[in-house]
Amino acid sequence: MKAGVEISNADKVFFPADGITKGDLVDYYRQIAATMLPYLRGRPVSMQRYPDGIEGKSFYHKNTPDHFPDWIERVRVEKKGGTVDHVVCHKAADLAYLAAQGCITPHIWLSRSGRLHHPDLMVFDFDPSGDDFAAVRFGARAARDLLQKLALEAYVQTTGSRGLHVVVPLAAKDDFDSVRAFARTIARRLARRAPERLTTEPRKKKRGARVFIDTARNAYAQTFAPPYSVRPKPGAPVATPIAWDELGRVTPQKYTIRNIFRRLERRHDPWAGLWRHARSLDEPRRRLERL
């Protein structure tokens, strides 16, 4: 029993190259919970589970298993042909329990229970074709500059993989269709301004060396890796919010479960206060038309 959660096989190694165990993962989520939970509360979670660690088989688990304890909240969401009961994380024990079930990354919806069809986040995923992180930085900064002209505040995080997420807080007044259409317009405009470096081409073989601006996450039931989630890669990298003035110094997997707390001791969460900047898209649409 650890942090109020029973853990079987706590010594099972989940990240073999690093000696990081299931127990270490549970400890991480218990310790990061106070910083991470504001980004998860009320949101349906899709669990990316690796019962035998990152070198074993994995799967996404959306519907909450029957054996999950009653104290973990569920939210019932509509899907084609029925419904799904997703986990919702509100407390440290929820995150710890998911980790004990082999959930390395709890992917979250862009909307919350009560307003499931109206996202309060808009996400741009800058995904490189290769290892050109300079082009990813360029794309993220270009997105920030354009969004600021539209009276929208943009935040950035490393994904713990190869790219960056640029995230915009919204007032949950627009539905997914309108948010996705707006995001696509922004992405296309960015790609037209720098066609040699950025693209909205969905087919990998046609992207060349360019960075793909992915806006597909801005849809009902789509998810993204939330701030401070662990990614199933060697080193146990963490999706990490950063300040814009840090962007030139970070690499995609710089922060891990072994150094993220040292970072937070030196510099508080750069996304704290994000919700104060939530806006509807009414005025940004008008400004975009005038550009």
C-alpha cells in the first residue's frame, strides 16, 4: 500500500534502460498531483496502459474497468452506438491508482464534464518529420505571434516526444466544430507564410522535412498528453510547460521524472493562471478576417 493505493509488483521495471519501476511511476504521480491536477479536473481520461512496461504490449483504455474502485469518479460520454464511462482525475490517489494499473500517460479531453461539446482548450501540435527541433521552435513562435494579434494568449509545452504543443485557453462557448475550423485556418495561414518549414499536409510522404501542424486534436473525444504527464519512452520524459523565454534552451525530452521536481523548485509552473486568459473566439475571428 502506497499513498493510500495498493500496488502489486511495485518493483516491476517499467523503463528498463533507466531502472524506473512501477512504484517509481506511482510515486511520481503522487508527488506531481498538486501541480498537475488543475489541468485534469473534470476531463475524461483515456488511459495509455503498459502493464509490463514500455517494452511490452500497450493499449488505450477508455471505458473504466469494473474492478476500478468506486471512489474514482466517472463521466459518461456519448459515442457512436452507445456510451463510454471515462475516468476523471480529481485527487492524487486517482493518479496514483492509474499508474498502479500501468497507465503511463493519462491522455485528457479538451473539454470538461458538463460542457463536453464545448472545449476550453485549443491545441496545436507541432510534429517534426525528423529531428529538426529548430523548425519546431520556429513554428511555435510563429503561432504565438499570430494568436497574440488575435487577442489570444498562447502557452507552450514540450510533449516529451519530438515536438511541441501550443495551447490556447478558451471560454468553452464555441463547439468543437467551430474551434477546429478556426485552428485549421490558423494552421493553414502559418504554413502559407513559411511553406519551406511548415505544412498542414496530413500524408507523411508529402511533408518532406517540414514540420506538420496538427489540429486534429480539436475534436470531440480527441485527447492530448497533459502537462506533467509521463511519456512511454526511455528516460521517462515528462510533457513540460515552459515559458516562451525558455524555448531556445530546451529540448523535447529535457525534463523527466528524475529532474522535473528540481525544475519546479527553481521555477514555478509557467502555466499557472492560464484560465485567467480564457476567451471566446468571437473577437479573434473578427480580427483574423481583418488581417
